[in-house]
Amino acid sequence: NNARNALNIYYDKPQDSFIQSYAYHFLILSKRGATWAQCDYIKILWKQKNPNYWTIMFNYAITLPNNNPEIYGWLSRCYREGRGIEKNLIIAAKWMRKACEGGVKWADWELFDILWRINTPESMSEAVGFGMPLAESGVRELQGWIARCYREGKGVEKDLDKAAEWMRKACNQKLWYASWELFDILWLIDTPV
């Protein structure tokens, strides 16, 4: 009931009344035990531009039972972006590790992103340590991240040839940014495409 009342913050705007209705239905479903509805409720609030919705989202997510790894990922995103809570990359990494352990598909490359942002020798060592086997197994997002590590010399010794090799693999798998970054790497090493 508190979450529903909190959604009434901007009732005078038409899109907000639709959001409130939609979000309310997912909230009811989640309270009836539909764990998938918990994440959908959070996704609805995440997409809003108003920070009040982010606060509602964070307060809802943090009170959920500790049995949904995807919620851990969403909590991590809140801490990473500072949505509904003060930005804290260390806590974001903690929650995303739990999402990884729970098998959330997108958690691996988002953890890598968080560790990249922390940007300490320890965080980059951890990122490369778990990211390299995943990149070698064909996970395109991790191939792109490993290429960036070689390009920048983060967590590994700088090696533009290896950076190009990894980015080419990601490019071949249609990772959205890989063709641009491959071009940039090849430009740096003065190699024709």
C-alpha cells in the first residue's frame, strides 16, 4: 500500500497515471508470489525520468526476500548509477557478484563494467580473471571488454594486436560497438582494415 501511495506523486500527468496503473498491477502480482513480476515492477520504475520513482524502486527492491538473483542485479544497477540511493561502485560490485553467482545472464558483463569503473589494479585483475575464460568461451560482451583491457593496458599488459584480435571476435559476433572500436584500434596500430 505504501508503494502504491508513493506512486501517486505525479498523478496529474497522463503518462504517470498509466505508469501508476501498470506498475500497481505488477506490484500486486509480486505480492502474490510471482517473482517475475518483482523484476518487471522494478523495470517500469527504472525507465522513468523522475528520481522519485527511482527511490520507490530502490526501497522496494531492498526489502525483497534474498532469493531472486535478478533483483541483486537491479540493486547493483541502482548503486552503480546512483538511482534511488547514493552512487557506490563497491556496493554495486558486491550485489552484481551475487547476481553472477545466481546465474543472471547479463550480470557477468555488467560486473566487468563496474570493476572497470572502479579502476584499481585489484578490480581490473578480478575483471580479467573472470572475464577471460568467458571471452574465450565466446561471450561477445566479454570479448569486447577484454579487447578494451588490452587496448588500455588495464589488468593486462597493453597490446594493440591482442586488442584488435579480441575486438575482431566481438565484431564477428555483431557486438554493437565492436566495429567502431576495431577501426580505432587498427588506426592506432596503423593496420589496414
